[in-house]
Amino acid sequence: MPLPMPFTIRHSSIDGKGVFATRPIATGTMIAPYKGRRVLGDRTARAEQIAGAHTMSFDLPDGTTLDGRLAFNPVRFLNHRCEPNCSAYYAHGHLRIYAIADIASGEELTLDYQLSRPQPWRSGLSRRFRCRCGSGQCRGSLLAA
Ligand SMILES: [Zn+2]
């Protein structure tokens, strides 16, 4: 099934696979819904999910977690960058990815993962969350400062 989305998935210099624009995307454009399976909060399971380089789950305001490790959720490949060009917004029961900057064709789409990190992970796992985004504004960590 062809993706009706303005991006493709390919190798990223940040980490593994990444999401890349296939045409210019203007600030404020809704890029894709972040689809997943809702699971009840289980901090251990979530810690295991994000132990790898990719973070594929979002904690939602209703206390559940959206697990995005699904084939029909291509934006699960969004990499972290400390100066991101995308952000995830949750409203009316849906999590969606929006452009927060003008994005050129070919540019990698990125999120700042700190927006979705639960508080308990701020200590103890820091080494697993070292940031390699290469941004001039890099915090050195995927976690909030
Ligand atoms: Zn960084």
C-alpha cells in the first residue's frame, strides 16, 4: 500500500532508519498520525522498549501508553534531535506529528524525545540515552535537562 505521506523511510546518519521528507513541508503541516496499540502503564515494559536506540512509545495524558512498534506506523522511525523540526501533539484522542519548522525535500524529520519522557526515567538510565544528533544545540541526552 503506497504511503499517502510526504516522506520516506531510509538509513539515517543519526541512528538506524529515519524519516525523510520527499517534498517541502511547511511549518504547521500535519505530517502523520502516530498510530499504535494502547497499553496500560507499565514502566518496566516501557523501559525495555526504549532500551535500544529507538523510542517507539508515547505516554498519553490519560495514563496509557501508545506503543508505536507497528508496521502501519512509519513515523515510529522518527529520530531524536535536540533542535527538532517536528513535534507530537495529542488532542481528541489522537496523537499526531506536526512540522514545527519549514522542512526541505530530502531533510530528515526529527522529534525532541524529551517531550514524551516520563519523569522516573530521568535518573539511572542516562547512559542509554546519550544523544548523537549533531545539532549545535545538542544537550547530549535524549532526556529532558
Ligand atoms: Zn542532541
